[in-house]
Amino acid sequence: MNRTTVALAAAFGAVVLGLAVLLVSEAVGASESFVVVGGVVALAGVGVLTGVVMRLPAPGEGEHGGDHA
């Protein structure tokens, strides 16, 4: 696995974990701090995911180069 795959997996895991904490804590009536923590984790995961996707090469810039029309 390369670094991009690991970063994408970690970011996606953070989004899923944050949303799970957010939804479960809201459903069971936990304190607002749990809801906030879940939201912050989910937003951080989205931020990392956005950064990783921005660093990916454009589809036309692959190993073979050029546009295959």
C-alpha cells in the first residue's frame, strides 16, 4: 500500500467514526460534548479526505501521459 491509500483509508475511517459517535450520542441523549467531539472528528476526516484527493494526479496525467481519445 502506498501513502495515498493509507491516508484515504484513515480519512474515511475518521468520517465514519465521527458520524457514528455523532449519531449514537444524539440518539441516546448523551451530553453535548460527545456530539461536538463526533462532529469535529467527522469534519477533520472530511478535511483530510479533501486534501488527499486534491493531491491526486489528474486523470490525464497518468503513467502513460497524454489523452487517449
